[in-house]
Amino acid sequence: MNENNLNNTNSVRNDNIERNSIFVLASVLKQAKDVRMYEKIGKSLIKKYKNATFHFVGQANAEDKYNTENTEKICFHSLFNFNRIALKRFFTFFTFFSFLFKIKPNILIIGTFELLLPSVFYKIFSFIFLRKKLKLIYDIQENYTANILYTNVFLPILREMIAIYVGFVEFISMFFIDICFLAEHCYEQEFAFFGKKYEILPNFILREDIERNFVENNSEKTVNLLFLGTISQEYGLQKMLTYFDNITKKQNQKQPKSKIKLSILGHCPLETDFLTIKKLSKTNHLIEAQISQKPIPYTQIKEKMKAATQRNTFVVMPYVINKSYEKRIPTKFYECLAYDLPMIIEYNRHWVVFFEQMQKLIPTHKINVFFINFNYKSTYFEHQILTKNLNQNKENKHLIQNLPIFWDICEDKLNKIDF
């Protein structure tokens, strides 16, 4: 057989393998059209495996229509419909295992520890009874053990017990996982027991999401603060509200004709937080709230950030710093860098180093990032000082495109992995 015939035979064989490939990408608390699982990892694989079938699994969306846009090759499933702390989560194993038994995938990517056990059981079942090998990929988006130990989601008496269970599940699953995707560089050390079978895929931003023709309008007197993403105490909700109350009072004393407004946009899972924000937005005309107890489409976040580039807007990130979070790089850092939005961030030495490294890559363009301690009552938002920095070196904004913060870097890594 000559070389051309051999290549043609291999090409046909690869096409047949690809046509028979069934991908399932699943998470528990994220929507089926999650920005990481679908927009980033999913679409990258769809481009590579044009003839394969893809199933995206997640929570019911705030807008159900986003989960019903199914085609022959790409399907979305709102398999889970519960809050972060709900009894229904105990039935995740059976719900997901039944789904896998129905779909019979041969490539499975999961983004939540709760899906590990049903995935491992299905992998064993598939090999023994279906004579079918399943490639299992664990997309590690969070260190769940650290989250449980160092946040206030669970009662103190339960934290250690739950953390031990989660760590045990992840350790046992290690023997069945083919490869891990790590969303953070620090996870190399934190998940060292997974060995070397990993690829680092940070939550970089999609390059096509960035609109470059921004129209700047810094002449308005109103300063806008934007608090978006996951709206919860762990992400600094109370610190944000206290800070806003403090600076508006001081602003009225020093410059009563100028105004500071707060916009809150995102997924607010806890009902108590949800009701608090809704009540505040009704009684305080300076607070605007667009929140939902269900995950919201990423398009809303993206449009809000695009709109923010045309106003005096500062993205505020008053994170509660603890051992589970201090070394992570929040996705909003990449997004704000890409949109060239000024940031006000809770001080953390790891994040200071990160932005110093970014600044060294584009020395002729100033990155507007301001670190403060939100817990200090004396902290005052000097908006006149901050707005002075916003317009520096506008002609060099194109340099931002050279920063290593865009998803095409991760897509290149995915293209080199043999699924």
C-alpha cells in the first residue's frame, strides 16, 4: 500500500472514530451553557471534532430558552434544578448515572466533585458490560476541600467531616481519571496526588468577546461601581455594601454634587442575600440590582462589562481572603484586563504580584488596579485621583491584546490532547 492510500485509510478511520465519539461535559451548579464548559472547552472541542456529538449538562438556567437550543450534534440538558444547599443534591449520583447510561458517552468531562463517583461507576460498568472504554477528564475549577474548610457555607461541626469525604472521593477517583484540567496554577501543588496527568487551562477570556472600539465618556460626574459574578458573602457582599455606604456618606460631605452609584449583577444563590439586595435596591436609588437565584447567562455579564467601558466605572472585588482563595486568580481579573476596566480589589500579596507581572508585559500602558483594605472604615474612594489615571496612554490600549490572558492559548493546549 502506497503512502497516499495509507493516509486516506487513516483519515477514513479517524473520521469513523470521530463520528462515533460522544462527548458529555457536565457540572452540577453551573448552567448547561456555562462559559467555561461550553463557551471555552466545549466550543474548542467542537471545532476540533466536527463530526462528534456533544451533550452539555448543568443547572436550569435563569432563562430556560438558553437550554433548549438543541441540534443533531449539540444538545443541552438542564439535568439539575436545586439550590447550592438542598436535599436534592443527594440524588445527583442516581440522576447523572442514569443519564450516562442513556447517552453512553466515550468521552466524559466533569466539572464538579459530586459527579466523580457516578462517572467512575459508569466507567467500570461501561468497560465490563458494554465493552466500551470511557475517557474520564476531571476539570478542577475549585479546591472543594479547602472551600469547605475555610468558608462559612457549612456549620463548623460538619466542615471537617465533609472535607474528609470530598478529599477521599477525589483521591479514590484519581485511579480512574485519565487527565485533569486545572483552572489555577496553584492547583499543581494542591492536587499533587493526581501526579503529572494534568493540563493547566486557566479561565482566560475569549478573544472574540472583546469589543475594541470603545467610546470613552469620562466627562460625566457620576462614578459607577460594578459588583458582578457570584453574589455571596464569600465573594464580599457585605463588605461591598458596607464600603458603598461609607463612601457615599463621605462623598456627600466633600462633593455633594457628584454621585456614586452601585450596580450589582449576577447569580445570588442564597435567598437571604437575594432578599437583602432587592430590598436595598428599592429603598436606595443609587443601587441597581440585576440578580437571580438561578445561574445567569454569561452574555449578561459580558454586555454589562462592555457598557462599563463607556462610563466612569470601577469593577469592585472585595473578596474575603482565606486559604482556599488567596492563591487563585479570579476570572474577573482577566476580564477586566481585557476590557481595560479599572479595578478596586481587596489587598492580597499574590494578586499584587500577578498585576505587577502583567504591567511589566505592557510597560507603556497603565493598568488601573487599586488595592485597598475594605475592612478599614477610614478607607475613602478618591474618585478624582482615580479618574486622572483612566485616560493615560489610550493609544497603547492595543497592547492588552498581547497579554497572556486569552483562551486561544488554552485552545492550543486542547488541540494537542488526543481524546
